Amino acid sequence: MLSILGYSVRLLIAMLVIFGSFNPSGYSYYHWLQLDSGDWAVKLFAGLTLTVVLYLQLNAMWRSMRLVGTSMLTTINLAGIWLASDLGLVDLHDRTQLTLTIQVALTVLLGTGFCWSHIRYRLSGQMDSENIAR
């Protein structure tokens, strides 16, 4: 069973991957690579770790939500961004706010997709299983 804490942890992991890869503050893996100083072995290890975690999250999201679920959640995110813009909560003409808004939407998409099988089980009682032939 997935609890609120479990969902929050998965959302936090998605946030760390997305905001750790790039963010407008200047403290991200992308900005770290732009610096010529530093140990390249550490940078390579951090980059590969970010890539593997992102791959695992995308794979889990795709296996549980497929195209229809991903499209529906993306549409809900876009409608939420539009609503926030209409209410004046977000200025989409400001590049920093636009970037942060897109990153938050991606975090919600990735975090929710990462645990969608658990959410669907809690809502419907249907369990996901993958047949693996040997």
C-alpha cells in the first residue's frame, strides 16, 4: 500500500532529478558541467546517476500509465498551468517563472507516474502485474 509519505518521497525523488539536472538558479548539474574546474570523474558519476534514476522513473511511468494515462495527466497539468496563469499566480512571460512552472509540472507527471500502479490499486483494487516468460 502506498501512503501519502510514500507518494511524497517519490515526488521528492522526481523533483531532485528534474531540478538537479537543470534549474534557473544556477545550481544544477548543467551549470556544474559548465565550470572547467572540478573532477570529471565525479561529474560523470553524478550525471550517470541522474540519468539512471530518470530512466527508471520514466520506465515505471510508461509501464503503468502508457500513452493514454500520460496524455491525460499532461493535459491536467497544462490546464492547471493555464488556470494559474489566468489567476495571476504565474507570469508565463517571465522566463524564470515559465521554466519553474514547467519543471513543477514535469515533477508532478514523473512523480505520479512513478507510483501510478499503487494509486490505481488504492482507487480500484486492481493490481498491476507483468508477465515475464523465461
